[in-house]
Amino acid sequence: MFCQEGVSEALQKLSWLLLSFFLTLLVLVIGVRLIRKWEAEAQARAKIREAQKRREESLKKMEKAIERLKRQAPKVDSDSVLSLSLKELAHHLRQGSLSPESVLCVYMEKALAVHYELNCLTDYLEDCEAQLEELKKQPKDKWGALYGVPVSIKDPYDYKGHDSTCGMAYYLEKPAEEDAAIVKVLKSHGAIPFVKTNISQTMLSFDCSNPIFGQTLHPQNRKKTPGGSSGGEGALLASGGSIIGFGTDTGGSIRIPSAFCGVYGIKLTSFRVSYNGVNSSIKGKKSVVTMAGPMGRDVDSLVLLLRLLLSEHMFQLDPTVPPMPFKEEVYSSTQPLRIGYVETDGYSQPSPSMLRAIQEVSKKLQAAGHQIIPFSIPRVDYMMSKLLVSGIFADGGETLLEKLYGDIIDPSMSSIVSLLRLPDFVKCFLSKTLRPMVSLENGGLRDGWGSAWGWG
């Protein structure tokens, strides 16, 4: 009897010891994870503060550069310069009736004024002055088609010595070692990149806000967003602070801010131009491809830029770009075209104004002699769920969450990040439970979110 009681008491003590050990281990693990998280958050906030200081210092350098250029450059009527189209401005610069320093000064001053109203700039590319001096040394027969034309570029475009942040602390303090391929081509034609513009955090939002540089405002209505993720470009172009710019587009990041701000932009066919040297929050996407593209104040500006970009220089810089030059004979042809159009994709409904615009354009094209054919897009639900969402988050969002670890999450991204952070078993349960309840017409996107994590 005594032995049984002793064994029972020993087992009880052992159980308590084991329980205490595992509880202590659990507390230690949780404590270590919390400490690591706090350290990561502290590091991210410190990097963000430093980046904000660097931007302030950069903009002060821009102010000083404007004052220097004003002293050096011939006086011009700023409004007259700003009113010129890209084609007209390039002509005046090549003819010598406008000096590159005068034009750069005018656009720098306007861009800075726009920024103080809308918060659209992330960086000043201070070596634009050195590039200007190099251009002035060139003989006239070497001047490129964009000689002396100021150009703005979206934040993720690599520019030597400057961060390409994607609106994330993860990419701060990692300056580019060389220019993006598109930037190199632009420079070879005489263009002068002078500012970088704001974006949404991760560039996966239709807003234009991030914890580093803040919210960009709409040029006509300060209570509205300019759209995203190329919203800084849209706001700057619409306000006259740049004459041409470059954005990126996965699911509308050029087209949406262009539409919101009343400027022009195009998402090119995949791999039509080089994406080398353009940063991304999620790299390696195959089923949905992000493309670089021009933005401007008129269609002619986009045409001029594409004529110059689709060149032997770009094909040599990036062998993955098909060596297909701009097809002038197709663009200049007066033969009637066969044009298809949709009023809705059957997945999301256009606003009345968008529907009216499509109908008006269709009628005008038909009146001009073109053949207009309505059509429907097949399997849109499959494209959205399996190709778009699953293509972006093929790893369940792990890559994105790793880069956002410790970062401040912008409100425009909070719902997506919250979903991605759910434990795997919760995601699986929600996907299996909710999928039968969601119709393709009303819930395709939610259905897509479920499949994005790879279940079902």
C-alpha cells in the first residue's frame, strides 16, 4: 500500500514537472517570438524615419537646384513651357529655342509645388544636373529625340544610388547598383529623369498610400485617391509637374490612376518592353505578369515613347524582349480596323459613366468607318481565381508576409494582410466551408481568395 502511494506521488510530481517544463518552454518560445517581432518593428520604424528624413533632405536639395538653375538658365514663361505637348517640347529643345536647363528648372519647380499640395514625390534624382551638363557637351548631331526632356519615374524603377522601396521598409537602405533598362534607354535618347513618384504599399492596392511616404491626394479632389499603384505618376502628370512618366501595371496600376486623374497610360502586352531593373513586392509571377509602361498627357506622347523604347538598344539590354520594333506601317495605316469591345466582363459591373464612355467611343469608331464587334470574355471566374489571385499568392502569401514582417501595415493593405496571416488550418476551413455558399456571379473574388492559398 505504502509503495503504491509512493509511486503515485512520484508520478504526480513527474507530471507537474513535465507540465511546468512545457509551460516554461511555451512561455520562452512566445517570449522569443515577441522579442523578435518587437525588434523587427523597431528596426522597420527606424528605417522609415531615416527614409523620411532623406526625402526631406532630397527635396531641400531640389529647392536649391531650382535656385541654381534660375540663375544659370535663360528666363522663360513657365506657363508657356508647361502648356507644350511632348512633341512640341522636344522640337523646341532640339531647335534650340528652349534650353534644357530652363525646361528642367520649370518642371522641377512645378513638380515641387505639386508635391507640397498632393504628396506625390518620393525622391529627387539629384544627378539630373550632372546629366544636363553632359547633354550640353554633346554635338547637335548627337542629340536624341528626347534631348533635355524631363521624365518622372515610378518608385520601383531602379536608379543608381537610390532606393526602389515598393512602399515597404524591407527595401529601404538598399540602393540600386545600376539604372533599370528602360531608364538607360530613356537617357540614351537624351531624356532627364528627375524625380521618383509615390505608390501604394506592395503595389497591390488601387490606392496610393504607404507608411514611408504617406498618402497621395487626387489633383482635383483632395478627399479622393488618385488611384494606384502608379498614383504618384497620375497625380503629378495631371497637375503639370511632369510631361511624361513611367508606371507599372499588373491588374490596373497604370490604367486606374490614368482614368482617375484624366491622363493617358497603356499596359503593354507581356514582355513587350523590358522589366529588368524594376523592383516588385512579389517576384517570379508567371500566370499574371507585371509590365512597365508609359504615362502622359496625350496619346501622341505614348506613341512617341514606344517608338523610341522598341529599339535595338532595348533588345540588346534585355534579350528576353522580342526584337519587334514599333510597327509604323500598322499605326499609320488608314485602312479600317476590326475592333472588338465589351461593355462588361460578366464579373464586375462598370459604373454608368464608364459604360457610357464605351458606348460613345464605339459609336464614334463605327462612324469613322471601323468595324465594331461586341464580344464576351470566356471563363472570367477561372481567370480571376486560378490565374490572377492564385498567380499572385501562389505560395499562400508567404513571400509577401516575410517582406512585411515588422513593417507598419497601410490601411489599404490591412484586409489582405489579415487574411494572409490567418493560420493555414483556418484558411483551409474557411475555403472548404464558404466555397459552396459563394456563387460565381457574386462571389468569384472571394472564391478566388480561397483558392489563392492552394486549397480546393
